[in-house]
Amino acid sequence: MGIAPNLCVLLVCLTGVWSEITLTQPESVVKKPGESHRLTCTVSGFSLSSNSMHWVRQAPGKGLEWLAAIASSGSKYYAPAVRDRFEISKDSDTVYLQVTSLRVDDTAIYYCASGRSHWGSGTFLEVTSVAQSAPSVYISNPSCDMNSNQDEISLVCLVKDFHPRSIRQTWSSESGVITTGISKYPAVQGNDKKYTMSSVLKVSAADWKTNRFYQCQAGYNLNDMVESRFETPKIQEPNITALVPSVDFISSQNAVLGCVISGFAPDNIRVSWKKDQVDQTGVVLSSKRRTDNTFETISYLIIPTVNWKIGDKYTCEVSHPPSNFRRMISMKYQEEMSVFLQNPLVKELWINKTATLVCTTVCSDPSQVRITWMVNGRRKSKGVTAQPQREEGTQYIVISQLQTTAEEWESGVEFVCSAQSGPSSSPVSKRTRSAKVLPKSPEVRLLPPPAQETKNQSRVTLECVITGFYPDLIQVSWEKDSSLISSNTRAGLTALEQTGTFSVRHYLTVSTEEWRKGSVFACAVSHSPSKFTSRKEVKNVQGEKPSCPSGSPPGTCPPCSLTPELLYHTNLSVILRNGEKHQYKCDQQKCRIKL
């Protein structure tokens, strides 16, 4: 039996009963000229006693070269060029290739293979006499703007000046070793015979916020790895306080409005001013770092005093992209004191079953300010707490909080915060009440990957579409074959629809190969306010053979599940070669004659 028949067996002929087949090989090995080495390939999913195995190698810059084969019977075959130095053998589950008197030109990637579709990942055998050189490792800044609202962030690790080529490179974070989202690029040899390689790690926005650091390690031994660490920036949303002119300053020709922005990180803040929806040009001062490594700044707008006194409304809008924060605060002329009343947060209402209202008073003399609460027309003192007053420019901020039950807030009674500056002044009051809105349960759809994506790309994306829910308290998890998946998932931005409900999309990315295997993927959704739970499943059924009705003539059962286009059709007409026409009822598993 010559080389040509061997190649036939390798590339075309398949024998035996196949199940889940894997061929496992070590990643790399380095040897010196003249030494010997035994390459290994461990198989699972089929028996070596009924299948032949082959060894093939590919030297740098060259094509594939068949080396040897061992038949199921144990017969051995070799390429003439390697017969004297190579020996193939096997045991119950492993195939070996013993190479003696190694030469520099034996440097190559060695693959084990059985049949056309089943190959090992390859072992890179490097034969060199050059002494080992430890690498230098660097992590560059993220490829995207860390301060922008990105779904994922990329870190690049550069490994330089190492030899030999077969180096180990890994990624880790505060959470542990990272195995997904990594793209490695081949090592390149320089004029000094040393190598340089790079590796890119893509991190989801959620993981980026929860891990304080990421590390890239490279080396030849686990106990002697060189590493580089990148510290992730602290992300914290800002606090905003409006500053309005005091009485002493209003008498001048111009008035100054201010927006105090504090406690944010990293230092990336955007501020815009508007006068009754018309853009105004304000000034943002340089941020200052505080002792807790957060930042603070002030933005101000100079306006004619007459405009302020006639009651024009000015708005300061602040956004902090890293924390997805965006808020507007309005300012309008009032005598001496301004009062702002903030309603309870939705999450507090539904999760903690409590309601905290915040009354903020901006004044020039805090010592005279007295804040009182009224609930349903009655004075309320239980649950009231005062926050320490603070100075903001020429103004003072006085805050009072009222905590009550979610039940009382949702009953629709009126809450009133009144602030009075001295016994002779009139109180300034703000009123609010709950606009009771019943929770609405979501609708859930789980979409499979587009057909074009499964054909042309190495990774595919499943999309879980959740719409029509209120309030914005949704929990989503992914499963594969009933096992929870925590990696390669991401969520889009939650949108507020015109109907007053929310919608959001969640995504799961898997390899195309994993999708084609037919695993069942599920999107589990829960919405506690409406006591709603749902679990949607999807799997790839492309390639499953349809079942035909008993007694059907040969060739009369249409291949309903062989193409994505037919897969989702429910009815199919087929005209046979003999002119007969049949109607079929098709689903994702079977094709049945429609009587």
C-alpha cells in the first residue's frame, strides 16, 4: 500500500461508528538537534481497533506533508523521506510518533488525523540550538475609549524578545483565569532570531466594571511566568447640585448659575446648558481629584440678571458615559430659597419595599432653615432624618429625608416638604404623590442566529428580546443544555417605549461549531413586580434527518430539515419525477404527508 492510498484513507474514507470525536495533542515542545521526542495524540469517541490513524506535518511557510499511518489492524506505512527516523505506534486510546535524531528542518506543526473531518489541534515541535530567552510582557491601553459607553473593551498584550517560539501565554483577572474572548496572533521572528507575538482580550462592560485588574502572563514554565498588570479605572456616577445666585449677587448686572458635579470616576464628564430648550454656552472648570480618588468640578453659566429675575428657566444637563449616568437639573428664580423634592426610586420600592423621599433646600443662610413634612395633611416626624449641611460656592445645601413604606407611598396620599427661612418668611413647599402604575409582565422571544451568520462566521449570536414590562426590574440568565452560562453574554440598553413600558435585548455568543451540535440554549427571564417567569428554548436542527411516513415511495419524503429556509416552513408542496404532487406538513423534526 503506497502513499496515494494512504492519502485517500486520510481525506475521504471514513470507517467505524463515530460519536463525539476528539483528538487531543499537547500544544508545543522544544528540542535540541540530535535529541529524540515522542509525539502523542489521545483519541475519544471511536475505537483505534477499527479505524486507521495518520500523522501529517506542516513546516513554517510550507504545505502539508504526510508522514505515516497505522491501520486498524496495526499495519504501518511511512513516507520514504522519514522511514528511517520516524516510528508510528498505538495503544488502546493513544497514537504515537517517535522521532529520532531531530534536525532543525523537523521544526513544524504535527497533526494527528483520522478521516477527512477529524484532526487534532496540532503540536508545534521546535528544534533549535539557540538558548532560551525570557520574554518582556506589556499591556497597552484599551483599544476603545474606556470612558465611553461600550459593550466591550479590548486589551492588547505584547510579548517580545523571547526564544524559542513555543511560549505559553495566558490571561487572568481578579476573578481568575480567563479562557474566553481571547485572540492570539502568530509569533513573528526578528533579525535577532527572537520572537514577538500579541494577544487580544475582549472584556464585556459588565466584567470590566467588576474586576479591578487584568493580567497577561507569558513564559516557558508555570513557575517562571513574566506578567504585566492593567488596573481598571474606578467607575462611580456623580452627584449634582444646582447653585443659584444669592440675593446679594442678583443686584449686579449679571447673574451666575452653577452646577456642582462631584464624586465621579473616571474623569470624563460632559455638561450642557439650556435656556427654555435653547442651547447656552457655559464653562466647565478642570476637574480636581479628591482624597477618595473620585473627581469634582463646577460648570457655570453667566446670564443677564434681568433674564434671571423675569423667571426664565435654565437647565444644566450632566452625563458621565462610563457609569451610563445622565441627569438634568433645572434652575428658576425664587426669592432666596429653592426647594427640590425627589420621589422614591423604583428599585427601592420593589426590592426593599420602602420609599425614601429627599427634600433638598438651597439657601444662603442654613441656620435659619426649618424643614417639615406633611403626609395626607398631617405632620410627619417618624422616619425623618437630616443630612449634614454643606457649602457649595455661595450657597448652602440642606437635605431632609423621609422614609416610609412602599405601601403608604403607593396608596396615592400627598407628600409635602416645606422649607422656611426664619419665622417671618413664607414657607416654600413642594408636593408629590404616587402616580400608581400597575406592573406589566414582559413578552419574551428567543431568536436563533441568522442563517447567513451560521454559514460564514466562526461565532454566532442568539438574541433574547424582552418587551412590554414595567417597572424596569428584569433578571435574565442563559442556559445550555440546562446548565447556567455566565460568559459571552451581554445586555443592550434598556429602552423606555412610548407606551410607558420598557424593553431590552440580551445576547449570547457561541461558536458556530457549538451551535451546529444541536445543544439546547435557553433564555430565562423573571420580572418580580409582575410575578412573571419565562424560559424560552432554541436549538439548531439543521442537518437532522426527517422521518418519512411508513410505506412512502422512495424519494417522496422532502428534506424539510436540511436547509434553514425549509426549516421554518409549515407546509410544503413537492412534485415527484413521475408527475405526482404531494402536500407535506413540516415542523422542525419531521415531514408528514398532509392527507
